[in-house]
Amino acid sequence: MLDTYAFHIFLFFGEYGLPKNEEQVLALKLRIDPCSGVSLWLFVLLPTTNNPPPTIFQGSFPNVTCWHVLQKPLPVPNKTEFSSSNIMEVIHKFLEVAVRRFSLAILILVFVSSSFTAVLKVRETGDEFTYAEVAGGTIYLPVDTTFSFLPGFELSEGDFWVTFAIQDPLFRLASGDELSPSLVEKFEWRGSNTQLFIELRRDIFWYDGTPITTADIEYSVRAWRNTDSSPLFQTLNDPRYEGLTIIDSKSVVFSFTSAYPEFINSLRTGILAKHVYQDKLGIAPENLKTSHEMDKPPLEASSGPFLLDQKSVKGNIVLKRNPNWHGESGDDLFPLVFDNWPEKSLLDEIRLVEVAEPSDRIDMFERGELHLLFNGPEENEALIRLSSSETFTSGSFPDGTYHVVLINHRNELLAEKAVRQAMKMSLNYESLLEAIPNSMKTFIPIDPRTALFKTLEAQIVDLPYDPERAKSLLANSGYPDGITLKIKVYHGVETKLLEELRRSWDRIGVKLEVEKLDWGTLLRDINGADYELAYLRVQAFEYPEIAPWTNEYEHDLSTGWEVGYLNQQIFRILRRAAIEPDWASRTPYYLGAYRIWTNDVPVLILAHSLSYVFWNSELEGPVPGRGELYENLAEWFLKR
């Protein structure tokens, strides 16, 4: 017995052979959806010439720009009565309606593709489920707050939970160096990474059936580039960004004045529906940021596995399964749970509830009113104990931040490499990690979720823990009697961490003075280069840096955030790596640069931070540490 069918029938008019005018296309598509019932979608573009000779061609065309969409119910056997014996009956009924509707005289070829209900196979265990076994149900997730639900206009973490549910992105990001095409069929770097060619999938549509095209990309880029609050504003206004050129309705080229390989990471975003915002609502891309449509996009501008319920209000956001979702293609990176994406989202609904107080979230989670919980380190220990009782599940993952001690190289003493090496070699990382809760050891300021981090960590030798050698380095540098340094930290920093740093450096004759400041004063002093040492937790860039805390020339030192470490050799390596077409060929350059960087000790990298997430034991789907949790919402489900 078959639960799901999808028939694609393409009829083309033009001269014999491939139509010269790609607008002369009539495409009919029948969707039979087990979740929402049976419907017939007719995607219609009438011929532009009178009485053209009929020609049928199997395929699809990129340059179709003016689709007219009709929806018409079609009587078919009940979905529970479908079998292989009556497929052709349904097709014949479909064609009969189509011929009667559009007075088509001749049909030469019909291309029919059928998609049967696939078994969902779990990647890790090999367990298999049918869609019916796991589909259904509602989950409740906490968010801090929400503002804007247009892709590329997000202002909060809660916004991203919504936009990634209702819009498929161009790319999904498993890590900073692992991208998975979503709306994109293929991409290619050209001209030593000064051009990025992108081709969109042919089978992607907005909710109303309008094809997603490069016109949507162009509209989106113009809107983002003119909105200073957009997450993409800085990237699109980088001096290296030159512009985009549309080749056809499915192909586009981004151009740059010099190699800009990190640009592609900014395309981990959904796009805007030009036919809705500009053609229907009359909103120019430059004016979208001030439009009333900003907070709640129209339903027909959705492209993801869920739809934003138009009755949603701030504090209670409801996302419902999108019955017209075109689905995902999938690769080695995504999906995360199953071998292949489900044809439709498995959950009926996701409800996002604004809960500001951490204690309120914990109480709601323990009562079963929330299915997932992000928490601060002070509550993690108790929650981890509870998760061992199988009440709920927990997972820890690097959150992309790291603990660092900035070293001001403008200070004559700290400008000496041997002094910085001595400070590094006196640190006992085993004791240090005990003093920094929820952390993991590192000496490289690259997001540990990247494949590149693992390669560098395995092949670069860090300076060893050796207090006696550290003493010798200080003595040979002219400081046999030791030195005194002051570190500036914010109020609330772990006392255990400061005590560990004091003990470590005291062993080699470095006396540490501590000055505690409020956040504003600390940041002001760092910005003004008014510090010797300063402790912070900072965010690693999603695209791995090759020259962190490094400048090429002295005139580049505009603020104290540039610590004063100058290395022209690393920048020559950076420029050489930037023209390589992929990460495999860039990795040797990263290895060379980081061997130099690690030995020079520009700053002291102490540890990577770990975050914890807890979720109800009935919920399956969250995969901590592989991109953001909202990357794979379509395959989340509730166990029955």
C-alpha cells in the first residue's frame, strides 16, 4: 500500500526540439499530500505564439519569470486506497482535466516521476521508521525574545529559530568549514576565488507555488546591503564585494575585487520573495527595513518546512507544518538524524514561548511545559544528575567562544617573545580547566566545531608545560629577579581562575596584580589600549581565522583590540591560502601560519567554553555541536 505520490508532468510548446523561447512552458504538477489531503497544483505559463507546433521535452527551464498559479481540487481515490494498479488511472484523470482546461490538442510525451513513502533510517543506529510512525505532535521551546522574522533581518536568537523554520537557507552550516547546499544545487569558486558561481535547484518553490529564482537573490542582496542592522550588511559592504550578475533565473555569479572565500559563509540564510514584497506589495528592497511587513512575513513568502501562523503574537509564536514544502536534497552533512530528509516536517507544530527568567525556564522544563532548555553553568550540575535518570537528555558542545588573556605588545616588556613564551609555559592546563567551569583545553582560537580545528590540533605542537624552562627564558631576557604585571578583569570573574593564574606565574617569578572593573570600564580600557593584560571570553569567527589577534603593519593598530602583534609573513600566507579553491588545499597554509602563531604567543588562549542543552526524553532530533540546533527542525519528532 502506498501513502504518498507526486507526479510531475511537463508540456512544452515551441518549434520542434528545445523551445527557443523558454517562456513557452506549461507545467502541471499533482501533489498528493498525506498530511493535508489531496490537491492539484497547476503551474501555468501560456504560449506566447498562436497555434505553435507541439513539442514535448522532458526537463525544466531556468528563465521562466511570469508564472500564473491556479489551485483546483481533483477527485482521486482515497489515499488509503492507492496502489500501483491505479496510478495510471490517476494520471489519466489529471491529463483529462488538463486537456479540457487548456484545450491542449496534442500530448506527445509525459514525464512521470513517482515518489513513494520512503523509510526514514536513523544514521547512527540503523533503526527504521515510516513517516506515519513518527509524524505528528507539538513541542514547546523557550526563546528570550523575538523581533523580526525576515531572513537577513534577524535581531535575536529567537528570530533565527523562526526564520530557519519558515525559510530554507541557501546553505546550511555544519561548522565554519562545512557547508551543505540547501536551496543551492551546485556552486563553484572561480578566478582564484574572485567569483562565486551559484546554481539554484530546479524543484524549489515558494508557498504559493511560484518558483524560487535568482531574482529573489538579487532583491534580497539589495535589501540587506541597504540595512545596517542586517547580519549581512558588513559582508555586502566589504570593499572586496563587487556585486552580482544574474546569468538566468537559476544561475548567478557574485564577484569580488580580490579573493574572498569567507563570503560564502554569509549565505547561510534564507532569501526574500521578490514576487511578494516588490511585485505584490510594491516594496522596493531599499525600503524593506521600514516596512510594516518586517515583523510578520506574508504566508506566500515562505519556503521552509514550517509556516508562521498568522495569528502568532509576540511571546507565543506558532509554527505549523508546511504542506507545500519542496523538501531537501541532503548530502553527507545533512540531515543529521536520518539518512534522508523526510518529505514533510515530522512535527505538526512548534510553539516558541518567551521566558526571560532562567529559574522560570527550569521550572517549566521540569514540569514538562518545555521540551528543550538552554541553561547557564550554575544550574548545569543538578540538571545533568537528573538527566542520568532518563527524565530528559543532555548534551554538551563547544559554543564557539574561548577564554583569552590579551597581551598588550605596546608594553616593552611584553613585546619580548621570550617573556610571552615563559608565561605560556608556566600554565598547567589540567589545573586551569578545573578553574574554568564548563570548558575544554585549547591553544588555537578557532571554533572547535570545525573540521579544520581537529586537523590543526592534531598536527601542531603547543609549547610544553615547563616552569623551569620558563624561568630560564625570563632570566635570559634580563629579568632574573622576576617581573610584576597587572591584569584587568570584569567583576564576577571566577576567583579560582585568578588564583590559578597567580600560582602558575608566581612559580617563575611573575607577580600578578588584579584590577576588577565593570564591563563598560573594562571594554573602554581595552579599546584605548590602557592595559598590560586583560581577561575576556570572546567569540571565534565562524569562518576560521588564519591571523587572529595579528596585524600586518603598525599603522593598522587603531585600537587596543589590536594587541600589537605584527607579522607580515602570516599575512602573506593568508593571501596565498585565500586563492585556494577548497579547504583541503588551504589546510597546509593554515598549518604553517598557526605553527608560527603558536610559537610567538600573541595572546594566551586558555580554554574553549562548553554549553549544555537539555531536552525531553520523548523528543528526538536535537544534535548539539553540529551547526545550530535549528538547522534540522524538519526531522525533529516525538517518540510514541
